[in-house]
Amino acid sequence: MATLEIARQSATRGGITGALPLKDTFEVAKLIDVSKCIGCKACQTACLEWNDLRETVGVNVGVYDNPHDLTENSWTLMRYTEWDNPETGRLEWLIRKDGCMHCADPGCLKACPSPGAIVQYTNGIVDFQKDACIGCGYCVKGCPFNIPRISKATEKAYKCTLCVDRVSVGQGPACAKACPTQAISFGTKAQMKDLAQKRIKDLTSRGYKNAGLYDPPGVGGTHVMYVLHHADKPQVYASLPGNDVKISPVVELWKGVTKYAGMGLIAFAAVAGAVHHLIVGANRVTEHDEQEGKKTLDGKIKESA
Amino acid sequence: MLKDVSRRQFLGTAGAGVAGTAIGAFGFDGAGEALAASIRPFKLEGTTETRNTCPYCSVGCGVILYSKGADKAAGKKGQLVHLEGDPDHPTNKGTLCPKGSALLDFVKAETRTKEPMVRKPGSNKWEPISWDAALDRIARLMKDDRDANFIAKNKDGATVNRWISTGFLAASATTNETAWATYKVVRSAGMLVFDNQARV
Amino acid sequence: MTNSWQDIKNTDLVLIMGGNAAEAHPCGFKWVTEAKANRGAKLIVVDPRYTRSASVADYYAPIRQGTDIAFLLGVINYLIKNDKVQWEYTKNYTNAAFIVKEGFGYSDGLFSGYDESKRDYDRSSWDYEYDEQGFAKVDTTLENPRCVWNLLKAHVAQYTPEMVERICGTPKDAFLKVAQMISETSAPDKVMTSMYALGWTQHSKGSQNIRCMAMLQLILGNMGMMGGGMNALRGHSNIQGLTDLGLMSNLIPGYLTLPNERESDIDTYMKTRGFKELRPNQVSFWRNYRKFFVSFQKAMWGDNARADNQWGYDFLPKMDVPSYDVLRAFEMMHQGKMNGYFCQGFNPLMSFPNKNKIKAALGKLKFLVVMDPLKTETARFWENHGEFNQSDPAKVQTEVFELPTTCFAEDEGSLTNSSRWLQWHWAGADAPGQAKTDVWIMSQLYKRLKALYEKEGGAYPDAIKALTWNYKDPNEPSPEELAREFNGYVVADVPDPADPSKMLLTKGKQMVAFAALRDDGTTACGNWIYCGSFTEAGNMMARRDNKDPSGLGVHQNWAFAWPANRRILYNRASADVSGKAWDPKRSPIAWDGTKWSGPDIPDIAPTAKPETVMPFIMTNEGVGRLFVHKLMKDGPFPVHYEPFESPVPNLVASKVRGNPAARVFKGDMEQFGDAKEFPFAATTYRLTEHFHYWSKHNAVNAVMQPELFVEISEQLAELRGIKKGDWVRVDSNRGYIKAKAVVTKRIKPLICDGKPVHVVGIPIHWGFMGATKKGFGANVLSPFVGDANIETPEFKAFLVDIKPTTPPTDAPATS
């Protein structure tokens, strides 16, 4: 069983600032070429099958997007947009595979309060560790792409693992393997960037003068990148955030909080937590918790500001 | 212990990031190795691989069946646990469409047929029936109909040897070998009302 | 397919029309994306809907369903008008120069010889002029006004771009753009591939849709070429195999045909099947018909097929009608003329047109036997499922059996894909419960029927008793035994006439190739085109060498391709008359001075000198047919006919309703609706998330498309007051369905002859069994009429109305 080296992990000393760098030679990426995607959903079914997940059978609400959103079981989803291109006057059916972008600078990891619940390996994969997850939902708020989902049943957060169990034995993710048109490729980040350039050249030759790579710098670049025919307008692809996407300032400020807080107080908090658990068991997340947590956090941010 | 710390303690007392640092101070920063080891073990370890072909459309994609519990000596193939595209296959090169990727749930469908059943005339329910009883009954129905309606000669006296009051629809995903055995049985009985799924 | 899936990577232009490969064959469509990415190939999609294929196309043009012939004849007209013809190919490799005899004619949508009372033609005038030796006369200058080329030119002249727009609703500029892109492949070293499927077959003129494209491909010189061809994308994993093996009413394996009742002996039978050459020095391969037929009879009846009983000729049933296709079968059933029916892995209640008629027909049977790995609707046609399937079981007297069978994962054997590859697979799981293989079930039925006849006697037991069944375990022949039998084997030693001490063929050995089959009873072969698939060297279908030394996607040692392991049919046409490749960079075979060589197996004798034998040896002309003498029921050239239910009149044949040679049963004509009551043009199709009526049983695929919907344009939605996600009711003259509404920009009203035609798109996959939400079958709506030549139902074009409604009601749950 191969293991991966952890670069950093949530809520852990040295974790946020980065104990280890991502390794260039080793950094992996998935490239999703939207111009080759036929929206067949093979990635969705392959994901469910590989990860032993099953989803509830829903209803049709007048669109092809099924399920209607990412869920704790559906870690990837095709999103369909019928777009009248104002420049050509022709209809385009833009289909984007949504899912975790595996940011180099992951907002979820930064936001996560539970030590080790979110890790980033040196190959760039950002992974949730459900044993450490407390289901607080901060990863959801920290994510600029709105990806993680909290299970009501298990009170844990879930998202794409980039098939870390496959990658760690030298295989590509299940979605990339399945993809019939090879719209999803997997390799080192450098290889994927090269491939993207080849695809962009082809698209440019076909009249897509704004074809380009989506690898937004605001999150340090991503380990899931898109080739877009209209890279100047990521928003037309089912509201993909713009190229200037950033981690929420709320989360960025969070780092300051850790610096601000004194060690004595912290030690007390952790011990109290452990004792509390011994008496009453793990708490369910309620709307009240959510509000309280938010207030506390907001307070801290104000303090640190 | 890590997993036992619930959200409220973090948020309600000292604040999330703070607590994180606290945990670190309590000596949890050795968690790295443990976490790496918690990557789900590769689930195809210890499975038996079998080459097969996707039964859906006509691309004929190669698939690999992964099963557990195969026992060659006992002639057991075991249970299918996973299925993926065959990377050696020149056409699909390991890829599969949304149907092919989910074939496991076809093999394991709740609505698979598992025992012979009969629904008697006018009845509103299915009843289980043994294979022997079902096959004997079907053969009897076939023979009675064939004997009553077989046309050995047409009105001009030409030998025609046809049976057209019973028909047979052949499948679209059975093997060529099944098809050949089916052809032999159907034609030797003189059946002409015979078709397959080529058109629909 | 004349070519193969991965050969598509060699193309310059892909035309997807009459199909939706990205949706229905995603892993085959991969080769389109490869051609685009690596060769800079272009993709054109012509379809009533902007499909998943269209989403990655370079150009999409809309077309009204059922008007493909007008479009394609329009393209042929464009090629002729703009001199975009592969002339050397057209002159030498087609019958353009053949002279058609006096008396042939065409006017107002009808060819000479039409008899309205029979809805049929006397086809005798659709023929060539012949010389004294019986050879067809030709005029290589193409000046004779009655040569095929000039008749074709006149025939297509009315299909101008303006006329195409009026009929098809394709804007003139879009049509011209497509025609121009296609015309570029008339260059000898440019190719287009045609990828089509049921979007062309499921029409009352389906065969002519395809023929029209074949004509176009001949004129462009794209047949036999790598990256070219006519690529029929078969719908099911082994429907190619089942058709190859003749599991149809009138077929014998390998596309031989059963005798009809006027052919009382084998010599009469052979008279119409000899296919004598129509040009000097040509090879008509069907000259070998008798060898294939006698070898088939030996495989069926063994020693009971002898010279003195005409090789068991009487054992075969004789036809009295052209075919007992499924439409005829259900018509007979509906009339109470059938008592028993078997469905092996087939769900006709959902799959066939006019579901209410199918349901009523099944209720008139004495017994119905369903063998299936899944619980089908057909086996439950008598169950009451409220609006989804209204029934009163007490009134249904059919005895129904449901026999559980294995599926692909649990059985072994070969499937033939669209590339004509026979690929072997092995079992990797145990059968669930008491499920059995179909071979076991068929063997048991045969064993019991034979035993009953042996015990009781009865109607003509001779053929049942004469059938060969020499298997190690007669209860369940092994896949290898059956495969060896259809490959063929030597029945008796055949000494070499040159040296009698040597053997040409040795008794008991597997046949190596169909060329060695004989008509003297010394060889047996179940299916001549599968000969070579299981030889003394072993099971060729199980080969897994994926090497491709030419890099052209040939993969000669992967599995076995029929015929003779040939990967590209008509590949002789990839070289010019002198044998030089039209494009040396992608050439399957070429003349090397002494023989044909290259990565593929030549579709011609390897030493047949160029400039003698022409490439199309399966025709008795030796060339491709732009004009078909007598073989098509509905005309030697295609004509635009409207669907039987059409929203507009036929602009080129105003008096003709539907295809004039299509068979329509009494009662079905009356069930056709008209545009006053049912104003909208409906079409049915597959979605990529589902496969036919199977994957709705799959819990994962059910999530991907959970519920029946219909697709309409924003304009039609507004017209009928329908919003996205609403329940709508769709009515045809045969019934109604309820579905969710998907309102989409991908469907737009088509302007045909100045008036808007609204399209209603109806996916097929739902029913009242399985893991999805219960749904109506699309075929409640479709009309009971088929293609004139092969009776494929007209699922792709009929009339409906649509309006908002309330959700459907199921039957109350029974405890």
C-alpha cells in the first residue's frame, strides 16, 4: 500500500503555512477539456461506482442536471448551460463537470477548524479525512467553488478525493479513466498544462479566439483545470467563478486569529472540549450552532482586524 | 481523540483556528503518517479479473470484471464487486460510458429475475414454478399448437413445412453461440415468425 | 459499419446525420474527438435537435425529421452543379455509365410500374439495357441520356437549396455551408465518414435514407477508403451478430434467404440467387451461394442432408409472404391468429409501436414465454399499473412464463460489434438464484419437444428429429462447440485433384476460410461469413493482440472481423484503377506490382490484376450502384416522401401519402392522425444516460435520468402555456403519455415552406418496472408502419399534440 506524503493539514501547527512544499515533479492535475465534453455523465457514474456511493433517485425538474446539485454522495456533476453566443448568434451547449478543484491554496483547508480533517498531499491532492471531520461546514464556507457537502446522516463533509486511493497506487481517477472522449485527462500538472496548450491551439484554429486554460491564480492555481472555449468568460459555464477567484477574506483573516490567540487560553479550550465529549458525546450540528459559531468567528475576526 | 472533539467546543470556546493550534501544542502534529495510512485501501486488491464485453451498444467496449470468492476447483466464479474498462482494448482503451461504468448495478439490479415464475390465465399474481414443470408445460403448449396449426403443404400442394401460429423474438445481447443454438431449435420446428431487435 | 470504430480517427470530415453518436455510442464517438484533435478533422451534425453530438460539432444544421432524402439529394445536386465529383471513381467504380432501358420513368413521386391497389411496383422496367451476351450496356462518355448519371442528374435537379429549405426547414445558408464542407471531400485524398443509426432506419423510407448517403459517398469516392465509408452504428451489443446469424423471419445465416413457397426444389431456389456477372471479367461473389447454402444445410442436419434429398431442402420452412417481421407478427396476434410467443431478452411491449395495440395483441395469446435477466414490462403486460398500464388481469387469459437468464457477466461466448468484430468474453460471476443460460433453456425446450414427438408422433417431426445435436452435454452445448459449428468443419476428406495422395481438406478439421467451402456435402458451415473465426489454430475471436504496426487503427490480430478478418469493406476501392492508393498515407491495400498488399486483408483475390476486376464484388455489376435495378421495393433512386404523419404536404409528390410502397395494415391507416388535430412533429430517441429499457433497472443510471420527460422549444412552451418542469400530456391518435417538460433552446421551430413546424422530442427509456420513477413508454404514441424494404417502424416522425396536465396516477398499491 503506497502512501502519500502530507504537505499540510488543517488546524495544525505548521499546517497552514505549509510544512512541505508541493513537489513540482510530482504535482498531479486533472485537465477537463470542456470543448471535448459531451456531457454523458460517465464521470458521475464511474465516481459513484468506484467510491461505493449511491445516490437517491430524484425527479426531473426540466433540465438535464441530475442530481440537481452536488451532494455528500455525488462528488461530481455535469452542469449544462444553453448559451446563445452574442458574437456568433449561434447556440452553444456548454457542459461543465463540476467538482473539487484541488486548489494549491485550499480555502477549505484554511477554514477547517478540526486538526487533520483536511489534508493536502505533496502531489497537490486535497483530501477530507472523515474520522477527523466534525461536520462544522466551515470548509463549505471556505471553498470559493462551493464544493463540499455535509451529510445529515453522518455529520461529515464530503467531496472528490481525486481518487487518492487510485492515485496512490499509480492509477488515474475513476472519472478520467471512464471519460469516453478523454475530455478528462490526468497526469502531472506540467503535462496537463502542455496538453491544454495543444487543445487551445486547436480551438483557436476553429475560431474560438478566447480559448484558454482555467487555472486561477487567486487560489494558487488548481489541480483540476479546465480548457474553456471562452476562457474570458468562465461565468457562462454554469457560474464558474471568474479568473480572479479568491478565498473569502473571512478565511484569509482566520490565519491571523491563530497568531493572535494566547497559548494558555488555547490549552484550556482543548481540554474542556475533550471533557465535554466524555460527558455528553458528540454534538449534532444545529442551526443554533451554526449561528453561534459564526458569531464567535466574526468576533474573532473583528478582534484581529 | 482527534475525532472526538466536536464542533461546538471549537467554536463555542476559543475559536476554531485557535483550538487547532492548541491541539498542535498537545502533540498531535505527528498525525501526518496516520492520515496518509488512512487513505482507503485499493479496493481491487485480491480480486479475480475476467475479460468481458459491455452488453449495451455496439461499440463492443472491453470491460474487466473484478470478482471475489472465485473458486476454480468448485467451478465458482464468485460475486462481481467492480467493473472497469479494459485499457488494452483498441476501441475503448479503458474508457466506458455512463451505462458501461455502472454495469455492476445492472448485474446486481433488484429487479433481476432469479427463479422461474408463472402467471396463470386470469390470475393477478405470479407463482413460483420449478424449471422442470415450466419447461414441460411450455413444451406441451408448443406441441399442441404446432400439431394443430402446422402447415405441411400450401393450397397448391407445395411442401412448405411452416409453423406460424407461434413466434419467437430473439435477443440483441446474447452471444453468437446462443444465437446459433436458438436458430437451430427455432428453424427445425418450422417457425417463420422469427425476428430480432435489429430494428428497434 | 464498412469501416471500424477506430478507423474514424483517419477521417477529414465526420457527418453525423440520422444518428447521435455522442449520445448513443460515446466510446465510439471518442474516435471523432481523436480525428478532430489529431487530424484537424471537422464535425457536422444535422439533426432536428441540437444534440450532445452537436455540442462538440464545428457546424450544426437543423432539419425536420423525415426529410433527410430531400437534404441528401440536395447535396448530390450541389455536387453535380458545382462539379465536385470524384470523377475517376464515379466513372469506374459506380454504375454511372450503365444504360437504363426504355420504359423506365419517374413523375410526381412515382416510378414506372406502380400499382396503387397493391401499394407495390412492377419493377421490370427498372433495369439496364443488355447486349447479346447478357452484359449490361454502358456509355463511358456519359453522354447517353439514359445512362444512370444523366437520369440521376435529372432526378436530383428539383432538390435545389431553396427546395431543401422549404421541405427540411434547414435555412438555405446552413444547407449550403454543409454542402460546401461535404463537397471538399470529393478530392481523391480527402474523405468523409458517415455515422448514422436509427435516425435514418426508423422511417417508412429508412432504407432509402441510407441508400441516398451511400450514393453520395460513391460520388465523393469515399467508399473503401480509410476514414470513409458508411458506418451504421448498430444499437445493441450483438444485434450485428444476430442478424449475421439470420435470426430473422426470412434469413439463413450469412445473409442467405429462406426459400419461398414457389421455389419447390433447390434448383428453382438457386435460379434467382446465382447472381451472374453483368459485366465482362467481373467477379460476382454470390456465384458461391450454393456452396454456402449446402454447407449450412450440412451444419443443420448433418448426415440427414444428402444429395438425394436435395440437402434436406424440405426441412426448411418456406415463406409465403416477404417477411414475418415483428409488425406482421403483432398484427397477426392482434387478429387472434397466433397462440404462442417467445421473447428472449426482448421487451416488445415497450419497444414496438402503438403500445396499446401490442398490449391487446399479447392478451390474445394462449401462452407467452419471457426469458430475460430482468423483470420486463412485457412479462407483466397483464398487470394493472394505473395510467402507466391499464389492465384488468381477470380478463387476460394468457398463460405467462418468466424464465430467469444469465447476463453478460455470467456467460461465455462472442458478440459481434459494429466494426464486425467477433469478440470473445468469459464469465466472471455466478448466476443469481436459479438463472440459467439461454443455451440451456433452448436445449431443454428442444429436448422436450423432440421427446414428445418421439413418444406421441405429430405434425412433421422430421426436421426436429433430423437436427444435429451432437454435443458433449446435449443439455447445454458449450460455447466452443457451437462456435466451432458455425465456423464450419470438414465432413469428408477431399483429395487434391492434382495429387490424390494429398488432401485438400481432411475430415474432422475446422474450416480455415469460406473460399474452401463446397457444395458436394463435404463441408459443413453454420455461417459462411463467420468462417475463419474458430480454426485449427484456435479461437480467433479470443485473440487479444492489440498491436497496430501501421498506426492506422487496423488491429489485424485483435479478435476476428468478418468476412475473412477484413477490417475495411470494399478496400479495393481505396486505390485507383491502376491499383495506386488514392492517398498513400492512409491506404488499407494497394497493388505492389504482383499482388495487393497493405495492413488490411484485400477485398478481392490478392492476385486479381488491377484494371480487370472492379472493387464491388458483392454486386453482380462489380461496381457501386447509383441506380438499383429491381432490388429496392420503393424505387431505383430515393425520393422525398413525407412521413405517414406529417405536418406539411409533400412539395415534390403532392398526391402521395407516405412511402407509396410501404406496407400498411388495415386499421392502422385509420389510426394515422392528421395535422389539424395533432399539429406537432414528434420524434423519439435515446439518451446517453440510459440504454433502451434495461438501464432503468440500474440504481445508478436511474439517478442520472430519473424521470420521463419531453423536450420542446421555448416558442412551443409559450404557445401552449408550458413551463420548465411542468407535467405535460402528449397525445397522438393512438394514445397519450404524461411527462415532465424540458423547455430548451436546443429545439427551435423549423420554418417549412414559410410555416413554423414545432418539434416534440420524446426519449424512450421509461416504463413501469425498474429503479427510475415509473413512466409511460414513448411507443404509446408511435405509428404502426414500417420501412417499405425492411419494416423498421417509423419511430422517428409522427404527429402529436401537447398541453399542460396533472401528474399521472398509479394503481393503488396491493397489500
